[in-house]
Amino acid sequence: MRRLVKSLELSLTLLMISAIIFCGKGYWDAFRDAPQLRKHAIRLIEHELGGASLGRARLAMLLRIEDPNFAGHFGVDLSTSGASGTTITQSLSKHLGYKELYPVVDKIQRAGFTMGLESWLSKEQILALWLGSVEMGKGLDGRMTGFHKTSFAIYDRHPADLNSKEFNRLVAVLISPGAYRLEENDPALNERVSRIERLFTGNCEPKGARDVWLEGCRALVDS
């Protein structure tokens, strides 16, 4: 029995050491990549492709849907209403390289990379990088990426110049780009937009931290 206990203790210790090593590897990768990422983010911001270019109200709307506590967390948020389990920083980390080829290892390294991004980049820079690389679904010419780029592709205008319905359609696809079609009269996308609109008129609230689909904002006829 003592041998079994010691074996379990050794295994747990090795797992903890491995987790620390892999997490540290991710953090180091962020430190290594930070100067180049920072330069790219600054260029995006200078070309009006960052979060501030959306306007204060529009930016607040996007963050309320995608990452309500973006300004306050350090890369992870498991408690804010409607936050889900993936923050903007975590989403950016996945896009930048940790795509779960080896799920357990990659998740640990991505956690370290996420913390590294939060350490070495500003929130404004993280947001700009995310907006520039976020998946926006399939268009007539193939896969669309980048919030601003997609706005020009679909509406031929900067996101700040869109009307509320158009802007909300861009925000709506972020939850699941493969599920919606921006270039069509997509009933599923229309329903998602309606839920977002009800949320922002104060007529509903998400059911909890995991309610990313805004089930708490279904139309009354659906409830």
C-alpha cells in the first residue's frame, strides 16, 4: 500500500512538473514573439484597425458579447455572465499557434502563452491583433478573416460607418463563424442578431457565464 501511495505521489509530482514546464514554454514563446506582435499591433492601430476605431459604444457592444470582462481579467474569465470559457486573449493565442494538435499539452502551453500575451502586450494591442485575425466565416471568395477586412468585403465600409443592424451582424458571427453566412439572408444569423439587440435594449440577460448563445435572450415566442 505504501508503495502504491508513493507511486501515485511521484506520478502527481511529475505531472505538476510537466505542467509547469509546458506552461513556462508557452509563456516564453509569448515573450519571444512579443516584440514582433507589438509592432504589428501598433501598425493596425495606426491604420484605424484597432478597437478604438470602432467608437466607444460599438467597442463596448462587441466586448459585451465576446469578452465582457476583457479589461479586468488576466487572460481567463470563468465567472462573468455570458463570458463563456474562452477570452479574446485565449482566442488570439489559439490563432497564433496553439491549435490543440496534442490537446492536453497544447492547452497547457496555450495557457502560458495567454498569460505571456497579457504580460507583454497592452489590452489595446491584444484587441487589435484579435480583430485583425478573427475568423468571420465563409464568403463568396472563400474564408474571411479580420473584423475590419470583412466589414469592407461585405459592406464596403469601415465598421464605424455601419448602421446598428450591419454592425450587429458582424458581431453575431463571431460566436461560430462556420454556422452563419454574412452574404445571405440567413435566418440563424438573423435570430442571433435579434438576441443581441434584445440584450442591448435591456430586455434580457444571459442565463449565466456559459450562455454565449444568449439563450436568455430568445424571443418570447420561442420560450
